[in-house]
Amino acid sequence: MPAASIDIPVRPVPVSHRIVIGIAAPMTLAHLSTPLLGLVDTAVIGQIGSEALLGAVALNALLFDFLFWGFGFLRMGTAGLTAQAVGADDRLEQRAVFLRALVMAAVLGFAMVALQRAIAAVAFPLLGASPEVTHAAEIYFAIRIWSAPFAFANYAVLGWLIGLGRTTTGLFLQIGINVVNILLCILFTLGMGWGVAGTAWATTLAETAGVGAGLAVVIAHFGGHLGVPSALVFDKAKFVRMIAINRDIMLRTFALLAAFVFFGRQGALAGDVTLAANAILNNFFLVGGYFLDGIATAAEQLSGRSIGANNRRSFEKAVRYSVIWSLGLAIAMSAVLFAAGGAFIDFMTTSASVRELARQFLPYAAVTPIAGALAFTFDGIYVGATWNAAMRNLMAVALACYFGLWWLLQPLGNHGLWLALIGFLVARGAGQGLAYFRLLPRSFSGTQPNAA
């Protein structure tokens, strides 16, 4: 966490409800487009009529979601540091942050490519698919793994655009990647008959095209050149700080992943019907999360920019507006789930037993947006302010609360599991909310003006 010195000037940072929504809305649409890549692969392979190929695509969707999602810190860390450079009106550092992120993306991406044999040797036996499905999945994996450097570079590009507040451009890039993937998937898989390899090549080339378009956007933003001295890009203190920030976000992300993997495992242990019911209801929470993530993105950009500008008033205003919008959206989503959740359940399954059980636990799923609203918003605030170590530690505390609640509530079965999940979400938001008042004064210096 940077400690601002007393002679840092205070720069204006405009914050309004319109600005918050202007940043959040495009990113919400971009988040909602995220599942499209996997859906397209599944839909196209489904036209071939091979259960093995369909199973291979499903397995790899799970595997790559796990592998790549864990490196989402490249987006978040880049967004926070870029926003701070924007607030400080330091265009050279804006370019340097992007290049550092790109270097990290390349190193981590090619490291994953180099380790592909080891990853496959561990992952596929754990997935436990049939030999036919595993063989097809290995073909897909051997091609798609080469997209890692490009997928990670796209995280860096998107994070940089978020840091600048150019979320509409980020949305268009995401749409472009999806369109290229759809067209190539149809061409390679159905037109040229490449089967599962065609879907893998389509997604890999779409990610590559996304990087090319993203680099063009970045270079155009700076008038056709980046022009950053290598000594600044590889400045030891700045690089170490970026690595530390990304490390903390990565640990936080894997802790969050552990919580949901645990939730899924406990549902599976309770039986197939409970597993299916929980999966349907958990999708409601995940879709709600895409909307809350949009507000969190706005919080990232505005809080980071205010930190860079040393403008405490704008920072507090950004926090207030983000919390208001997040809670408002959460209440609206909960109302929709209470009113129409039953119809959504019926649409997603025809199983009478799953429908009945899902309705029984629907009230828990319906309150998760409200329970998680503060957690989503403060994640964005903490990332923008680069309070990453605190975010990591508070996530560990919330995870301990989650496991503790589950242990105490085991006699309640699946009711206890849902209550523990809700408790986990509340603990995250409450912990970050309380720590916010301790962290805030440390990030600003001097007497702050009344005008934002």
C-alpha cells in the first residue's frame, strides 16, 4: 500500500452516479459474454453427434476455467496500478505498467506451455473420464494450452483499459474475440471437419487476434508508440511491487476458488439430486455476480484514480456511490429470484426431484446477491487502492469463518452448507468494510480540499 508523502498535490477526480454506471455497464456486458466461448465450442461439437467429443470439450472447459481463472490477477493488478498512474497524470508510468504486465503475462503463459505435460499428467487422471473422452480431451488440451500467453496478455490489456476507464473499448475487444471464435469454430470444426482440434484452434486463434487488436488500441492511445525506457519498465522496486500485488490477488483468488470447490464437493457428497439442485442455484449467484462485478470494476478505476490523485474526497465519494449501486442491484436481483426463481428452475431442468429440492433451497440462493454485495464492491475498492495484502488476509479470515460455520451447522445438512456460504459472503464484506476505515487515512496525505 503506497504511503503518500505530504507534498503530493491533490488533483481533481470527477465522480458521479453517471460515471459509475458508464464504467460498470460495458464491463457487465463483457462479463456476461464470458461463458460464450465454452457455449460455442459445446454447441458446434454437439452438431457432430459424438458424446466423446462433447465430453472432451466439457472437461477442457472445466480445466481451462480453473487454469486461466487463477491468473485473473493480471487483469486486477494492472487495473489498480494503471488507475493510480492516471490519477497521478503520469502517462509514462501508464505505459510502463502495461509493459510490465505484458512481460509477466508472457513469462507466466510460456511457463504454463512448458509445463503442459506435467499439468496433463495430473489433471486428466483426476477428471476420471473414459479413455475415449480422455483421448479427445488431450488433443484439445495440447492445442489450447498454447493460447495461455495470449489469454494472459488479454487480461493485461483488459486491466489496462479498465484502469483508464475505457471499459466500452474493453467490451468491444471481448465481443471481437467471441465473434472470431464463433466464425473459426464453425469453419474449422464443421466446414473443414477438424473435430475437437478445430474448436481448440478456433479459441487459440481468437485469443491471439484479441492480443493483436488490444496492442493496436494501446499503441493508438499513445499516439503510435509506447516509448518507455527499459530501465523504467524493469525498475526493480516497481516490478517487485507489481509481483507482490499480483501474488496477493492470486492467493485471494485461489482461496475464493477453494470455497466454491468445497461447496460443490459437499453437494456431491449429499447425493446426485442435491448436487444438481445446488448447481442450478449456484448459477443464479454466478449470474448475479456478473452484474456486481461491473460495479466492482467502476470501484477499481475510480478508487485507484483517486489514490493516484491523492484525492480523499473523491475516493470516499467513489466508495459511497459504488456501495449504493451494488446494494441496489443486489436487492433487485434478490427480488427477481424470489419472484421468478421457480420458473428459472423449471427452465433449467425437467427432473421433478431436482425441481422440488431446488425450490426448497431457493431462498438461500435469492439472498446471496445481498449477502455478497459489499464483498464484490470492496474487492474493487481494495484492488484500486492496492490494499492487496489486507484483502488477502481478510479473505483468509472469511474462509476460516466459512469452514467453521459449516462444521457447526453440519447437522442441518444442505441447509447448513448454504448458511455457511452466506456467512462467508457476509464475513468478506463486513471484514473489508471495517478494515476500510483503518486503511483509508494511510493512503492520503496533507489537508484535502472540499472540492472533488
